[in-house]
Amino acid sequence: MKILVTAFDAFDGESINPTEQVLNHLPGRIGRVEISQLVVPTKFGESLRRVTEAVEEESADVVVCLGQAGGREHITPERVAINVMDAEIPDNAGYQPVDVPVVEGGPAAYFSTLPVKAMVKALGDIPAQLSNTAGTFVCNQLLYGLLHHFAGTDVRVGFVHVPYIREQNKTDKPMMELEEIAEGIKRALWAVQAS
């Protein structure tokens, strides 16, 4: 089995995206499962294109996308993606869609094909909970687009949002230690490979 784990680059004036930092802490293997990594730009469309190409080029069985959800206190596997792009801020290309479908005529929503409840449980003492909204920014577009593209195939797709890390100095927002987030993602990947 091969799992592709993706992260985003920094956006909205930030110099750090915790997901990019998390990749540096992941092993190359978990048990017999090979872990590959990819950092994509926080841009509508381009991130989806790059991840889709990587999954197909590497013949990945699973793709686990990571994204920053500033303001959340927990690591949150996402249950659902919806067919809308509605951005409060522009992406890194300056694009700011309002009420634009991810896929014209596509289903209203897709459910993650990963064991999201088992992933939450696997985190144990690390703060985690199931999320029912991946938002309407690039994270949701990537999750929806991948689920749409790989619908009816054996490729399983999911998304995990993480909080700010201490290095971002968001004193008015919840933060977690980078090492704790990285350990949480490792545990979540164990749950995925065991399913």
C-alpha cells in the first residue's frame, strides 16, 4: 500500500503553514505502508491538478490531504466535502470565487472514503474530533475534486485539518505544538493503513 500525504504552502500573508511543517516529521514508512509527500500551492484548481497527477503517477492507494484551520482547537478529520467554492480571502493566485461550483453539475457533496471515526479514535490523548465541514476554501475544493475524480475507483481519499502551531504566534487563537500534530497525523495514518 502507498499513502500520499499532501500539505499546502503558506497563505493569507502567513510565512508558515503547519501542514508543510508536519510533512518534515513523517516517516517514509508506517509498517509495510510507503508514505510519499507533496506540498501544493494554496490555489484553486492548481492544487487539485497537482495532487491528482501525483496520485496517478505514484499509483497511490490512499491520499490524505492536510490543511490549516486556524481557530480550531483539535486535529479534525473531515467527513464531507461540498460542491462550492466561496472564498472569504483570495487564494495565492489572487482568485476569490463566490458561490462557484467545484464541478459544474456534480453532486452536492461527497463523503470521505477514509475511516474518519477510527482516525479520531486512534489519536487517543491528542485533541481530535470529527469535522462535518471542510469549509469552502481551497481545502474543500481539493477534497471534493479528488473524491469526484476518484469516485468508483479503489483510490481512497480524505482530508485532515490541523490548528495553528506555536511558531505562528496566534496568541488570540488556539494553537498546538508541531510535534503533537505530527504525532497525531502518524496515528491517523496508522488507522488508515489498518482499515
